[in-house]
Amino acid sequence: MQMARKEQQLQKEMQNKENKTTNEERQANLSKSLPGSLQQSATGHRGNKIQEKLKEKTLPAPRSSKCLQIQFTPRVFPTALRESRVAEEEEWLQKQADARRAMNADIPELKDLKEGERNPEWLKEKGNKLFATGNYLAAINAYNLAIRLNNKIPALYLNRCACHLKLRNLHKTIEDSSKALELLVPPVPDNAKARLKAHVRRGTAFCELELYVEGLQDYEAALKIDPYNLDVKADAEKIRQRIQGSEP
């Protein structure tokens, strides 16, 4: 019995020692961990302050407000200065602008048209579409109304004379092409293509009327505008042969 009690007492003492040691180790570990965590938090706090100061130094200053001045480049023509026809070009552009503003809206036929259709440009486009389908009479009617609205646009006469030529209204072809040439002044590169068409169509009408000399004059005028146009050059040569009586 005494031996059993001694063993129990020894076991209790050993257990108390182990518990004491465990508690001491826990306290030691806790005391070690606290300064480290505090040091880490302090270091992180100082790092954040340094980063904020760096950001404050690196931020650019706000831009000052300014007024921008825009200048448009003046129109430049692709010709040498000694050959430049700037004055004629400006005159031509001004005439076209004035022509588009010269509207005559007091026409009974306009009552049947919508507001957007009471425009010579719209009527011209309509005439062009009718011409493309071969409806030359309807195209002429569209051009007629457009000319009544505005008789200063050379393209209207030039397109209408093409319709008359298709219908072999040769005298009207000559009238319309002549009127177009009257409006296509001054002669500048911007209207060269239209002038060439007017001369060719009038020259063709003269030749259909067997007025070959007058027709050749128009073809030669067209070649002065475009000396490298092979079709016009070939037709002009045929007319010369017809005049000389050598055409087979």
C-alpha cells in the first residue's frame, strides 16, 4: 500500500513538472512572437508613409489651360506658279456657287413635287437615272424642269444634249452643247472634262448633219483640251478623211 501511494505521488510530481514546463514554454513563445509582430506592423506602417511621400513627389502638376488657334491650309493648285490659273479657278468656283443659289421656285409644276425634290440637283440625278435606263424623253423632262429652276448650271444642258443626240434631235443637241460651253467659262482644269464632252457632242451633231468642217473644228477643240484622247483623235482623223474625200 505504501509503495502504491509513493508511485502515485511521484506521478503527480512529474505531471506537475511537465505542466509547469509547458506553461513556461508557451509564455516564452508568446513573448517572442509579440515583439516580432509589433516590429512587422511598425515597419509596414513606415513603408506606407514612404510610398505616399514618393507618390506625392512624382505626381505631375496640373496642366495650364490654353487657347488653340486653327488655321486652314489655303487651296493649292497642282500647277507651276508661272502657269497657275488661280484667279480663273476662283472665278469658276464662285460662278458655280452663285449658280446653285439662283433658284426660281415660282413654277407651277413644282406643286406636285415634295420639298426635297424641288431641287435642280435632285432633278439632275433623276434625269441621269432615266438616261441610264434608256428613257431619254423622261430624262429630258427632268432636265427641263431643273433648268427652269436654275438655268445657270452647265451640267443640265450638257446632259440634256446627250439625250437629244440619242434621239437624233441634232439641232437641239447643238443648242444645248453651245449653251453649256457658254457657261463653262473661264476654261479651267476643273471644267475641262465637261468642255471636252460638249465639243464632242456638238461636233458629232454637226457631222450627222453633214457639216463636217464645223464638226472637225469641235473635235480639234476637244483635242486641245485632251491631246492624248485616242478615241477623239481617231474620230477627228475620220472626219478629215471625209472632208478630203478619201474615206472608203
